[in-house]
Amino acid sequence: MKKTSNKILLIIPAYNEEKNILKTYSKIKEFNKNNNTSYDAIVINDGSTDNTSKICHENKIPIIDLIRNLGIGGAVQTGYKYALEKDYDIAIQFDGDGQHDVNYIKDIIKPIQEEKANIVIGSRFIKKNASTFKSTPARRMGINIISKVIWWKTRVKIYDTTSGFRASDKKVIKLFALTYPIEYPEPISSVEVINHNLKIKEVPVNMKEREGGKSSITSWKKVYYMINVILSILLMKRRVK
């Protein structure tokens, strides 16, 4: 039976997001108030050295403080462990830097509610002009290369391979709570989902440039990042049905 009422959690990984985190959480609260929704949110403070934790505690923002920096993969997996423990139906990765728009949550959870997908990626590239922000030309070229490698390996086309705006159902929540890549989490975890014979879908969303602070993702500047991503994907084994 299709389920339209779900217990939904937004997982917000945050590393040194003192300039953004209150604004991001306030937008979620405002959206809930104006749209009669009840999205929960949990900030995963990934060992920030700024006032991210202090701001969250002072403003009663739900937060898990990691004792050291685990990186984006470790922080996100902590969120999935929390979602599994609290029995959420859908978990959504939602950046703390202002790039993701809460108005698109209804779009990325719809295929899950209609039982057409186990995980849904909010994509900047699946539809022309879907997003005003599409990242730098160099990064877009890297995304395109990874997309081709994933298609060659799995015969599944993923356009926005590095999008962190994703919704997962209970099956994927359980999978990611048990195992989640520390490095290159978005493309590797997408292939992991495909290899477990789960359904993956993309829907168009608009994304913005981060509203402040500095991105923790610097690996795109290094050639070995692309090499390691490609090798990791090629070495992954498909599960037997």
C-alpha cells in the first residue's frame, strides 16, 4: 500500500557552519509552520572548531556533537544510525550551508512515497535549467566523467553524481547505517544502492551557492581524487539477487 504520511528526518552534517546553521534550521522551521509539515532535523556537528555547536545548543537546535572530525561520510552515517534507531520512514541529507532548498523536499520524497524508488537524488542536471547554480566548469567535468563510469559499471545513468541532497527509504537507511563510504560518499553510496538491487531515481531541484563559510570539499583540486573515485567504482562487486 502506498504511504503518503511519513516520519521524515533531515540529516544536516555540519563542519564549521556558524555562519549558516541557524539560518538553515530556521528556514526548515518556517517551512513547517507555513506548510503544515512536520519535518524533523538533526545537526551532526562533525568536530567543528568554530561556534557551530554553541549556536545549536543556544537555539535548541537538535544536535549530535561528534568528539572529533570524521569527515562528511562519517557525519552522514551518524545521521543514518540516528534515523534507524528512531525508526524514521525517510531520511534526507540536507546541507547546512544554505545550498539546499527545503521547498524541494516534497519532490524528492514523492517517488519514495509512491514506491517508485528507494533513494531519490535531487539533481541539478537531469533537467535543463533546473538549477541556477551548477558548480564550477572543472567540477561539472568531473561529475560527467564519474557519471559515465557509473553507467559503464552498472548501466544506470546518474547525472548529478555528487549531489548531497538525497532522500532514502527504510531499506536504504538500514544499509547506510551499517555501511557508508568515508571517502567519495555520494557516488560510491549510489553504486552501493544499485549493487543491492535497490531503485534509484533523480528529480530536478534548484540549488544555490553556499551562503557563507568555506566548503570542506577540496579534493576536486587534486587529480588523485578522480582516480580513486573511478577505481573504487570499478572494483565494487554487484550483489546477486
